[in-house]
Amino acid sequence: MDLALYHPEWGYYSRRDGGPGFREVGREGDFFTSVSVGETFGLLLAHRIARAWELDFRKETPFVIVEQGGHDGRLARDILTGLEETGTPLREQVEYRIVEPRPALRGILERKIGENPIPGLTVVPSLEAARAPVGVFLCNELLDAFPVDLLVFEGGCWKERRVGWQAIHSSPCWVTAPIRPEWTPFTESLGTDFPEGYLTEICPAVDAWMQDAAPLFDRGLWWIIDYGHERDDYYLPQRSTGTLRTYHQHRAGEDPFAHPGEQDLTAHVDFTRVEEAATRGGLARRLFTDQHHFLIEAARPWLLSLEGMRPDPLTVKRLRQFQTLTHPGMMGQHFKVMELAKLDA
């Protein structure tokens, strides 16, 4: 999965037909994101950041926003533009740092931002380089692209499903192998009340990532926005085919070998694992909700400002985007938001 997504030459996020650049997201790409819906997502996050700066951080400066998984920088621009639109004095104080550890993608992002610079926006190579005393960290659909290991329940016990090579057809294939010792405590906690052939995933990369993310601020908030479940829901026996999916030209599939390097690979986030890793890093869960409730609360001052006004074309467009982002049948319940906090220095 790591090679299929991130190989520097052939990986899905590294290659692009017609030359170096970023994968198209939205109507012209393979999938939609909240960012590709329009600028309203960034505007609402800007309102929420401005409020957090006033209430949680008492307008402390300097204040830094750190984003990881920033793709082409669109969300950063939308948030900074949104802060300016709100009129908050934070806009004149804030620094915004996009973390991009992969040199090729970092170079492309720096060039893209350089074509239309925006004050306060920089690109850094690591979370360590983004470190600041006070701020907000956010990532939108980052963890769902972390490589996962596959677990399968066969013959009354847990095993691993790994990638092998079928020499006759010169193609990759699935092979079943004994489970590695490091996964035994986890599978023992899951138990054995699962149907034969039950397939699921585990994402070890979350633990190492959180070790780097947790020390980012002395005082701060961490917003992790993604699709996923808490553990009791994630590993329900009836969720028998797991959550690993492919996306190619807006079509979902379950065969990672179908178009290697040309399709997105993604798995839902085990938010309980995220919280456990965060707790070890000194963070505390303050909120876990769906995107619907998170953005409804963020939108409150914006929506109140529209009362009694006749919407202009821009407002009408943003209200449509707001409905897409929050509708329970669209993105509102599909995406979850975990807010982690460290507010005492």
C-alpha cells in the first residue's frame, strides 16, 4: 500500500499524467473531499480557529496553524482567506505551516504557492520543523491513506493476509501467513467471535505518527478529520469485508491489484487507536463528533450574520456547499472529527 501510494516515480500521489503535479481532486479526479466542495469548508474552520484563539488561548501570540496532508495548499488558502473575511485580528498575527515530508511533493507545493504567494504561509519538511509554543494542528483525510496490515479470521484464529507474487501470471496475489507476535495482544483483545473469513485492518503507522504530532505544541488543539469509527464499531462482526477500498474515476472497488499506482487506496480510521496513541503522548480527547455537528457549531456566527439579509450569489453558493458538507446523507455523518487538546503548559 505504501509503494502503491507513495513510490516516488510510480505511486498514486507522486505521478500525474502530463507531468509533475498534484492529483486532481473533485469532479476531474477520482474522489471528492470537503476541500474540493469549495471554499466554505476553509471558511468554517477559520471561524472555529478564531473562536478557539479567543476562548481557549486568550488571544495569545505568536499563534501557528499547522496542517499536514495539505495537498496543493487549497485548504490553507481558504482558511487564511476566511480569517481575513471574519475580521479577526488573528489574521495579522498567525503563521500557517504546511507539513510535507516528501521532497518531490514539497518542491511542487512550494512552486505552486510561490506562483501566488499569501502572507504567513510556508511549507516545512516535518512536524518537528513546524513546532511552535501555541497553535492548532489539523489534518483532513490524512490518516485514511496510512498503510494498513490486513488481518483475517480463519480456522478459529487470526492470521495475516499479505502480498505475494504469482509467477505463472506475473502478478501480485494474496497469501495467508501466521500473525506476527506484535499483533497478538491486539487480536486477543478483539476475541474470536467472528465469522470464518472475516477481514479487517490494523494501522501501525498511527502510533509513530502521533509520537511526532503530540509534541507539536506546548499548548494547542489537534483536529483530525476523516472517515472512520471508534473500535467497538470498527470491528463489528458484521463488518466482515473490512474497510480497505480503492477509488478510480469515482468508482469504489475492493481490488488493490487492479490499477496499482493509478487508483487511490484508503482504509477507515480506528479513532480509538488514535486516542490511545494521543493519550500516551500527553494529549486528551476533548471532542469526538461527526462533521455535521462540528461544522454546524463552527458556522453559527456566519449563519447569524446572514439573518434578515437577502443572499447574494456568493452566499447562495456557499450555502449549497454548506449543505453538502453537513448533510447527514452526504458528508455530514460520513466524516468524523476528533479534537485533542493540551491546554495547560
